[in-house]
Amino acid sequence: MVGTVSLPDDVFFQMLHEKRGVQKTVPLPAADVVLGSIKTERRIGFTDSFRNVHIDVMLKGRVEEVPAGQKTDSPRELQEFERTLERRTQEKLEKVIGRTQSLCVDPFGLGMHTVGWKGRPFTREQWNQRWPDMDVTIHVSLKLEHTGMLDSHADRR
């Protein structure tokens, strides 16, 4: 064992590990938001030279709690809010990937996605040497299904 995944990072680890899944809650403390019942889907692709791996993570779900004063009344405000959450999620996913690269492990099996009809472009040992220095691009897209949100800092009189 070379490391562990912290409980707060486990939900992001699962987004990368599972091709499809459901996360009961996704806390984003940096945005002061909790997402709930998030359906996740991820796709993995490589550039032709296998120098860069692209990971697309699609999320669909609802917001459980939002910071006081967060406006989502208009379509533009909702879209801005979704983009902010996408960026926060992407940052967390990049942190998880960076940690696996620094530990020289591939718990997501990304190397197995290099296998194609022409065979595997390199051996397991070659992959293990390349992985820590490989460029990884993560793109997150989020679609909120329900916007009847709870205010996490509401005045409770």
C-alpha cells in the first residue's frame, strides 16, 4: 500500500474510478455547496501519441445546500452557478489524479484504456514509467435537475 484516499476525496475518486455511478452527496466546501443524488459518467480518451489523457466527467443531479445569497433565479445565474461548481469539481478531480501520479499508481486503470484493435502501445512497465509524467486533461460538465435549493445559512427564527 502506497497511500490512502481521504474520506472527503473518496467521492471524487469514485467519479474517476467508476464508468457510471451515483453519489449520494458531493460536498464542495470551497463553494459552500452540497450536491445530492449525483449521477456520474466518465469517458477516457488519449491523444494519438498517448502523451495526453482526456477524462470527461458528466454529472447530473441536484443541489442540497447553497450559500446564503446565491442567486439562481435566472437562467444566466443558474448557468454561472453550474460553471462555478464544474470548476470546483474539476479542481478536486485534478488533485486526486495528481496524487495518484505522484505515488506512481494507476488505481483507475487508465493504462488499460490504451488497449485497442492494434494492441497495446506499450507494456505495463512502460505505462508505469509514463503515467507519473503524463498530461491529464479533465473536463467536467454539470447539469442541475432541481433548483429548489435549501439555504445552508438561512435565518432560523
